[in-house]
Amino acid sequence: MRRTRLTKPIPIKMIAGLLSGLLFAILAVPLVAQPAPAAHPYYDITQEVTLHGTVSSVVSKTAHLMLSTTSGSVDTSLGRWGLTGKGALHVSAGQRVEVTGVMKTYKDKQFFVARTVKVGSQVYTLRNEHGIPVSPQSRARAGQKTTPFIISAQKGESL
């Protein structure tokens, strides 16, 4: 087996030229342009309003309430877990409620995204301030009382 060895070194000017060309190509070709994200968040707490109305029907399958208000009927979304689990909303047709949330349009249909629902003196939190539905596990944890651990050490002792 015969080995071939380069006897001529590669000129430094050639390496510098290749690297300069590569740098120019990187800077000249724009990176993949991406459009700026839309400034329409799903739930904008600054747009929150409170509706007062009477429940005309409860649609358990889709977790929606149909509310009768002074300005008409409003389809109200309660979120994925609004009617299930511990601390879930318990409401029936004919009850007066106070619903806080934002109005949204989806496929040319308007609906109200509820964050809280007040029935009598009971307030049910269905979504957080970002519009994310609150799960039954989160409601259970929020309902638990936590006791702080108190750790004390005598002078000279370490923890």
C-alpha cells in the first residue's frame, strides 16, 4: 500500500479567501424569515367584563351555559373541567349568576369565555388570569390548608 503525502502546503491567502467568502455568504443570505406572532392572545384579562343573567340551559357535554341577559342570549364556555371534579360549578336552569370573562369569536360564532362564575355567595374559579382552565386537581390543592414547617435551632446547633 502506497501512501501519498501532500508536499505543498495550502497557501494562507487561499484559506483566508475561502473563509471570507463563507462569512459573506452567511451574512448575505437572510435567515428564514418568520412572521411576527399575532398580538391577539386567547385570553386578555384587560378585556374582561362581568355579565349578570339567568341560566337558561346547561350543556354538560360541552361544558357550556346558555345565559339570558338583558342584551340577549350568551353562549358561555366553562372550560374543560368547569362541570367536573371537586369544586366544580353546580348550577341549574333558572338560577341567577354573575360571570366574569371575555367575549371571543370562533368560526363566526360568538361565545363568552368564563373565568369565574358567582352563584349566590359562592364563587367558582374556572380559569386562571391567562385563560387556562383550572383542573379539578388544582382546585383540590387550592382548597387544602397548608401548615408551615417551623424549624428552630439552638445556639451552636446546625440544621
